[in-house]
Amino acid sequence: MRPTPNGLDSCTNCCPRPLLISAEKARALSQQHRCNFCHQANYAGQENVPRLAGQREDYLLKALRGYKDNSRRGYDAQMSEVVYPLKDEDFVDLAYFLARMK
């Protein structure tokens, strides 16, 4: 795989079409819910805002679910508000997308 201008690994030859659609859906969700604002456009984070790019997919999924069900304590309450309208399917797409960001 080779990096592309959008920061994702190029996988058009190896990934099934649904995964590519999933990544595009996740990119749209991240912009709609302004993930790219607090975590920066490259999802590298800043100061007390954690890096999301390149994190393990299972970790990201667990964190997103924890924000939604309020089991992830001690973190900014704003994250609960951000993920509240999202469905678990959205979390799966976001975790897939962010784990593959470089």
C-alpha cells in the first residue's frame, strides 16, 4: 500500500468496496461532527486533545463507545455530547478511518 494525498493508505486494489465506502462515510462524519477541529485536520491532536490518527482500531472503538455510554470517566464531557447522536455503526466506520490515517 502507498500513502495518498488524503493521508489514508491506498488500498483500492486490496480492500473490498464496502470498506472504501466506510472510510468516505467516516470522513464525512468526522467533518460533520467537527472531529477535525479539536483533534486538528490531520487528527494528530494538540495539547490536551489526544491524537487519533494511527491509533489501534479496537482502542478507538472502545473509547467512542465509552464516551457514548458514559463509562469513560475523567475525560472532557464535550465528547459525550459529540458522540451522543452517533450510532454504533458510525463508531465502527470512524475507528476504521482513524486507525488508517497516517
